[in-house]
Amino acid sequence: SQTIHQWPATLVQPVGSPLSLECTVEGTSNPNLYWYRQAAGRGLQLLFYSVGIGQISSEVPQNLSASRPQDRQFILSSKKLLLSDSGFYLCAWRATSNQPQHFGDGTRLSIL
Amino acid sequence: ELKVEQNPLFLSMQEGKNYTIYCNYSTTSDRLYWYRQDPGKSLESLFVLLSNGAVKQEGRLMASLDTKARLSTLHITAAVHDLSATYFCAVDPQGGSEKLVFGKGTKLTVNP
């Protein structure tokens, strides 16, 4: 069966520090991969998605970037975090367009 | 551009009562998904609706899709406290897209 791993679960970072969040999927090949951010009590904001290795689509101009160095690995990065980058970050994967997206457990990021 | 609206956004109900959450979308689609999110947790896939008239049931929850009305409903029967969560609908744009468009979510609180 397919599983998605996302880490770390919780992260506290100072303003201006770098960020790297990692997501990996097991049990499937060539998945579509997604990064979302959810502010407290709010809906989901799609940040990036990828349909293949090295292919990244950005949805919202911002302080973040994403990379997909391997088929089942998706990384969210920042060179310098802002206070507004705080939130709950969710990685998701999807096999085909007739299937739901499956979400990882999320990373709760707090910027001090 | 596809827009997805859920209502109500907040719902407080008593145990044992019935209620319906609505998900309207603005452009043609025949693929819709319902998710559940518990506080502080990730999203869990509940239902996959892939055609007009599709109906899915799991326990006290039943979801349906009317593609002509561009409407999906999530009906709650005899609510129990364990159903307290935020429920999201998500729609696949017609013609194929790698992205789902999510509603803002309905926060359901079931009171004893």
C-alpha cells in the first residue's frame, strides 16, 4: 500500500533562518505531489505542485521554493523565513485525476 | 476559473440531529471529493464522487453529487460527538487538471 511521510512534525525557527521540509511517498511511482499551507482556522492554500521529477509549478509568489529531486521526494525550502511563513504545511500525493489526494501528517511551523 | 463554496462555514448541532452541508461549484465537473480534518491533524479522504447522481455512505455520513446543479451535499444523520471536525469538499476542474480546488471548509461541532 501507499504511504506518505512528512517531517518534521513540528518546527520552531527564527525569522531569517532557512527552511527545508521533506516529503516522501512509498508504494507508487510517478505520483503528482503537492505542498499546501493552512493558516490557523483557515482553508488550504496550494503552494506548489509537481507532475514529475524536476517539474515544479508555483501557485503563489512568495518566499518559498520547491524541488523534486527524485520521483517520490518533494522538498519545500526557504532561504530566509518571514513571520508570515508560519502555518501548517501539508504534503499530498495523487496517482491519477480520478483519485483523491492523500495527505501527509503535516508540519506545524512557528516563526519567532 | 473554478470556484468552490461551502455552506455553512460553521455548524453547531446537537447530538441526534440531522443536518446537511452544501458544496457548490462554479464550472462543469463530475469529480468531487470530501475530506475530514480533526483539530491539529491532517486531512483524511472520506468520499470520492465521480459521476452525476453518485451517492456514497459511511456510517452516519452520506455524500451525493448533482453535476447538473453543480452541487454536492454531505448529510449527517443522528449526529454524534465523534463527528466534530472540519469537512472540506474539493473539485476537479473539467477537462483534467492536476490541481483540486478546495472549499473553505465547514467546521462542525456536535454538542451533547
